[in-house]
Amino acid sequence: MKILVVDDYSTMRRIVRNLLDQIGYKEVEEAGNGVEALEKIKATRFDLVISDWNMEPMTGLDLLKEVRGHATLGKTPFIMVTAESKTENVIAAKQAGASQYIVKPFTAETLKAKIASVIA
Amino acid sequence: MSRMLAETRSAIISMAPQSGGTIRLHEAGETLDVVVGETERATLEIMHQAERAQAAAARLHAGTSTDAAADLSEVNEAATAIVMACIFQDITGQRIRKVMTALREMEDRVASLVALLGIESGDLVTAAPAETPLMNGPSSAAEGGLQQGAVDDLFG
């Protein structure tokens, strides 16, 4: 399974990649923001996108909307992983089509469970 | 008028950086940059040591270790290094507290100056915050932040 991890904080990308490796997902690519991620998503088919919210120049929410609006990529599972934990954020992500929403800080078990729920 | 100008001058002078236990205000930004750097370095060190321990544990688990005692020692050494790296929290905490102290002092002095000049709160015009919808950053429970369980409930 090919996974794209999107976060502007390289350490966070490394942490998520490490957790994915421990869970058993070895095919992982990284992007530093929404624009970079969108380019990669259009060039390569990913089975799952795990994205931060608060990034420039394109936020995770805008990336999600772009993916959901795309004719062929629209159904790609998309997990938002963010410190944005207010109700309006969660609702906005759900309305935009997020498959799951994980609040930072999180555990490996939470990530594993959310991935299992979206790829089932 | 002359007395008021003198008092205002004294108030402005008192806003100048103090020597002693606190930092100078203009150093606050630099101090926070140092905190970011120290935190990043500590995190990378912790990640490096964790990956080192995971690799040794994986060899032992898979039965491919050529020296089990050495691999066990590696796991233990990595764990110790992780604990040592966590010392950064104490150091960065102290730096942040210094910045907070400097900001509180500045806030008190600005409040004194505002009172001295007879400025009412209604006179203060604040610039409209930049449009950053839904970009609040981390929120505590008191600030309306949700725990994972509540998020799961919203997602159904």
C-alpha cells in the first residue's frame, strides 16, 4: 500500500513514517505542503493520504478539497492529522470529505486503527 | 504639562530592558528561535535512538542477530540516550519562562503608560486580525479543543 504523508514539519513526517514502518507500511512518500502533495498525488496513485492541516501555501483542508474535487482521485482515503482540535475544524474536515481525523498528539494505536478503518 | 511630560518620559525609560534575571525584550525572538532549534535537535536525537533500538530489537525478534548480547546492550544504550535527550525540555522550559517574564514586564509597563496618558480602552483601535479561518493551532480543552474520542463521535 502506497501512502503519502504531508506535513510542513520534517520531524513530524519522520515520526509518522516511523510509525507507519512499525505498523508494516513500507511504501511511504512525503510532501512538505499541500501544493507539493497535490503534484505528487496527480503524478502517482496513492492508496492513502495522511495530511497535516496548518501548512502554507496550501493547507491540508484545501488539499483535501482539491483531492475530493478531482475526477479520478476523488475517492482516495484521506486522514487529517492535526493539532487543530476545535469542533468547527472537525466539522469542516468532515464536510470536505475527510475519511478520518486524528488529533495531535496521538498514539501509534490510534493511527493504526484509523488507517484500518479507512482502507477496510 | 511639564510634569506630565516628565512622568511620560520616566515611564518610557522604565520600558527599557532590565538587567538581571530576565532577558531583554529584543532578545525574546532570538531566545524562542533557540528553543525551536533545541527542540528540533532533541527530537531528531530521540528519533535516531528509537530507530537504533527498533533495528536491534527487530534483529533479535527475527532471530537474525549475530550477537544477541550486543543487540540487547544497543537497545539499552538507545533507551538511555533517549532519556538523556529529554533533558532539552528542562532547558527550553527555562528559556520560555524568561521570555514570558519579559513579556509580562512589558505588558505592565505599557499598561502604566496608557493609564498615565489617560487613554481609555475605547480609544484603542486595534487592527483587524488577518483572515486565517480555522487556523487556530493547538487548543486546550478549556479553549474548546476536542479529545480524540469526541472527534470520533463527530465523525460517527
